[in-house]
Amino acid sequence: MVILAHQVPDASAPMGYRVCQTIYAHLDEVLTQCDAVLARGAQLGTVGTANGRYLAHLHFEVRESLSVYPGIGYADAPLDRVPPEEFLKRYRGKGGDLLLPGMRE
């Protein structure tokens, strides 16, 4: 599992931004290191099968939280989850390194 933290601009927040996390799980191979700063478009891992428990796929989540506790997966509590489609639609194509340019809806 890799968890990336993103500073999302928000003028109403005390620091001028909120922290959102994107979570990438069920990876076969992790290609980044802890505390790395990744450039936009950098490959962080390869799709896996959770050691053969599932067909190859990527488990992707977006959370709005300062905590990096990944939880127990598929928990009953929402764990600060944000609908990924909503997050991507709102922030794709924004300035800086928020999300990959050229992504389409």
C-alpha cells in the first residue's frame, strides 16, 4: 500500500489548504520509498493480486484526513473517505502538481 498526501487549496481552511490522501493498495511491487516526494505522473507501483486473493486490480481510495492510519480495509466506518470521482473531477487540471494534465472525464 502507498499513501500519498496532497495539499488541496481551500481559502476557508486555517492554513489555506486541506490535506487529502490517495491510497493505492493491492500492489504487486512498490516502486517508491517512504517519505519520497513524487513528481506528477511518477509510477509508484505495479498492479497486484493481493498475493493471489483477487484478480489483478488496483484498490484506489481518496480520504480527507491528517491521519495516515490505513484502517483495516473495507471497515464499517467511512474512514474519512471521499468519492474518488468527485475528487478527480474537482481537482484534475488545476494548477501546480495537483493531478495529471490531460485526464479526461
